[in-house]
Amino acid sequence: MVQTTRRQFVGIAFSSAVLRPASRLVGAEKPLAYVRANTDWLAECRFGIGIHWTAQTAPRSGPPKPFQKAVADFDLDGFIAAVEHAGAEYVLFTSAHALQRLPAPNPVLDKILPGRTCERDLIGEMAGALAARQKSLLVYYNHSCNGQQDAAWEQAVGYHAPQKHRFANNLMEIVSYMGDRYRDRIKAWWFDSPYSLDPRGPHNSVTTDMAGFQFPWERFTVAAKAGHPARLVTYNAGVNQTFLYTTHQDYWAGELVNLDTPAQARYLNNGLQWFGWTCLEDRRWVQTRLDTPIQPPLYADGQILRYVRTCNQHRAPMTFNVGIFQDGTMAEASVEQLHRLNQALRS
């Protein structure tokens, strides 16, 4: 793999006062000039915790709470204490996954489909709590237009409309609102399922007639940088895939299903900063089974230690998806394993 030199993003700043109209986001003919953002801060991290806490996450026992109630009752203090105990240097938090429901206010989403947001700003509170401990928040976002998993949302957002410009603009305004709201408290975006919007990559799960429409990835990246032009952006092309839907991104999504392929260099051949994310115990990512414990960790301590050490030698951070229940409690065995990993890395 070829090592590339550090690059600093020189971006287009958005006004933080108002949402951008559609013409500002979708209407340009030429792609905007782009220089990748500085990933030095990410390269200095050893490992982080990713969680898929979503509208489908199950409680430890008993019936699940409605999403808004679950957000209101999320034990953020206990969650942050577990992150600190594990020694993770960042959290990759899932803001929306199969269902387009955000654990925070978002007037753009409210306008598209009411009832999908929350009064409590769990994203903002988490970002502030992590920043107070010198830890970073990365945010996962999925457009939720994947095989009718959220059919009402697909219709409301315009995924199946004959003209797709309104659809693209809706998604860009959702993320640009979040960017303006949280500013430098969101250090990076991790965007999933581009293959449901663009058939060009290694996977094609598009379930609408695109009618020749090319999703405007370059302008989506600009929208994602609202409020903080140095914010990192990545688009996930699938497990261990390095296909680029656009060069307008800054680091590799790095979805992995095992620990067989550690980093060999800081940068991939496509120029992106190496970054990995794999499940520590449950390869289904989300704990959805009622009255069921989270599985024990998949790997021995020594295997995880060797993998992370190899990655860190190349300034490549590794992320472990940890199972979590609806109240915000992470799998205790997984947290303890990461605690031991942190101690071993420091020894």
C-alpha cells in the first residue's frame, strides 16, 4: 500500500444560522474542488467503541420501551463510565439505522415525517460528555432506504419519487442541520448503505427506479461538513471494500467481519486513512432479541491485542462494536475485555 502525505481540508463553510435551500445543495453543475481533511487526530487513537443503539435495540428483559421513552431514560452517566473503564478514545454512535428515528431534535426530519425525533438531545449530551473527557464522538448515519425496512420513511423522504432531487436534498438538509447544531462536537461522519442509492459499487441494493439519477455525493459531503469544515466523512462500500463512490471523503469506513486483515499502512492505496470497525461479540450488530443476553466476546485477549498493536504501528485505529441494551448498558464482558486491552497496550 502506498503511503500518502498528510492533507488538510480547505472547505466551503456553511452559514450556521439557517438551513441551506435545495439550490445550494443540489443545483451545481461542477463538482466542488476537494482536499481531504486532516486525519492526524484519528491516527493518534488506538481503539474506540462503536455501538448500534437504535430504535430496534432490545432491553435486557421485559418489553421494549417506545423509542422516545427509551431515549429519555438512556443512562448516559453509566454509559460514559463504561467507555472510560474500557479505555476507548472515541465512540462511534449510531444515530439512525434500519428505521429513520433520531435520538435528538431535528426540525428537518419533523417536517418530512413527524414523530421520528425526540425532545432529549442524546447526541448532543453524549458529545459534550465525551469532549469533557477528551474523547471524540463519531456519528453513524443511515438514510434508512434499504429494502422497505422503513417503508413509510421511503415514501415520505422521496426515495420512490420519479424525480430524486427532493430526496437527495432532504437527506443533505438532515445532516447539515445536525452539523450546524453540533459543530466540532461531531468529529466525523460514518455514512452507511450508499449501495442503496448508487448501483455503481461492489453491491447494488437499490430498490427504486433511479431513472438515470446520480446521487450527488460531492455535494452531500459539503452538507456533511456544515458547522465544522474539518469534520471527517466516509462512505461504507461494504465489508472490506475499498471502492470509492466519491473521492470527496477522508477516511476508510473499514467494515470488517473478523480480525484477519490488520492495517498494513496508515493509508490505503485509494488515499484514505485506515480505520477498522468490527463486532466484538454479536455479528448482527444490533441486540434485537428480547429476554436474551448478549453473546460473549468472539476473540481471545491475545488475538485482539496482537491485531490492535499491528494496526497502531501504522497509526491505524480499530473500532469494536459492543453490544448494548435499551437502557444504555453495554455488555459487561466486552467492556472488561477492552479494559484489559487498554492495560496491555499501556504496559
